[in-house]
Amino acid sequence: MKIAVLTVILTLGFVFGTFAQTPPADTIVRVSVSPLNDHLFLIKCVGGEEFNLPPFTSNLIASVGPDGILLVDAAFNSTGPAMHDTVMALATRNSAGDKKIMVNTHFHDDHTGGNHYLKNDMILMIHQDGINALSGKFFDLPGVPDPDCPMIGFSDSVTIRFNNEDIHIIPAPRTHSTGDVYVYFEQSKIVAAGDLFFSDEIPYVELGSGGREAGYQTQIRKFINDFPDGVAFYPGHGRPYMKADFQKYDTMLTETVK
């Protein structure tokens, strides 16, 4: 019963927390860019109407430099054209190299919907469990391939030396869903965390696809214990957290499941 109640709490917390304040649709800036340092950029995409939900924001992180551009997540299908043009303009404006890579943090549509507009220009990557989910694979059945599914899957951690920085792509199994990963830009001290936390909200844990509350909280404690001070963690939705924020978040999760 505790698990069933928790599922309802987590789902309602995500829905009502994320969409509590909705501006008029005609005033929304759909895609915007802010620099985080000299080569990392935060791209905010506002969509959600395709899910019959009020508009909400998905956060993307882009590394732009001499090697090229590495993008974390692709946001919504509805913002895909503007997001694509924004990313390509960043590359041109910053004289980026030729390599273009995009990493999905997991398979949900608000993170992969824009894949359609990137697949002809970028190498797309996702955890192998994400490929299985997007292609409809069920046990040993092959499923029907998603035309926008990334072409490269991985199961273990991957480290890329890119734009003069060590970039670590790290799996976080049985947390938010299946095949979740986060991306650590080591020298910049920035983590793109996908949906491994929801800022100032009770998180959404998708039990049906393999997410687990225990794994989710374990990952929050890894953010606290395994990273140096000064690292900023950017979620898929909401404001960035520092380690002190995660201390409060961990306490909230503990109190919620008592």
C-alpha cells in the first residue's frame, strides 16, 4: 500500500508542481539561450501542449568549442525546429568544430521529441535501455524501430574528451525510469541531470518502466557524496541545485516515504 500511495503522491507532485504557474501562450519564449561559462550554454525549451498539458520548460546543456558541439537532450517535438536552429547558430557563432553529438538522458518524449530535427546533423546517443524503450522492444521481441531513435546505445559509463574537457556520461539505473543517465562536465563543475531530480518538487518516479523510489534516493545521495563542492546540477526541469539543496531534498524524500 505504501508503494501505491507513493506512486500517486509522486505523480501528483510532478503534475501540480511543474504546471502550477502557466503564462499566457502568446507571451511564451519557446527557445532561449544563456551562457554558463565560455563554452557551456543552457538552452530552455518551452512546450508540453502536445501532451495536452500546460506549457513547461525542458533544460538542455550544450558544449560548444573547437571539437564541435555536444548537446544533452533534445526537448519537445514542438520546439524541435527552433531548438535545431538555435543549436546550429551557436555552433556557427562560436566557430565550433565539425563534430556534433547529442545525448538523451532518457527516453521520455519531453527529452527525445526534438531528436527528429537533429538526426540528420548529429550523432544521437542514449542508454541501451532507452533504445529498447523507443523501439518498442519487449523481452526478446524486436519491436518496431522508432525512426528518431538514437543510433548509438551504451550500457556502461562513457568518457569523452571534448572541447578541452572531460565529459562523463554515467548511467543511473532504476531511478526515474529505465536507462536514465546524467552528464558530468568535469572541469566546468556542471552536471546535466535529466529527470534525476525535480527542483523543489516531489519527483516523478515511473514505476511502470523500471523507476524505483529507493534507487532515486540513492542517486540523490550520490550527488551529495560523490561530487566535489561547487558542482552545479541542472535538472531537466527547474532551477539548478548545489549540494546543500540536495541535503534538503534527501530529507524531503525520507519524510515522504515514511
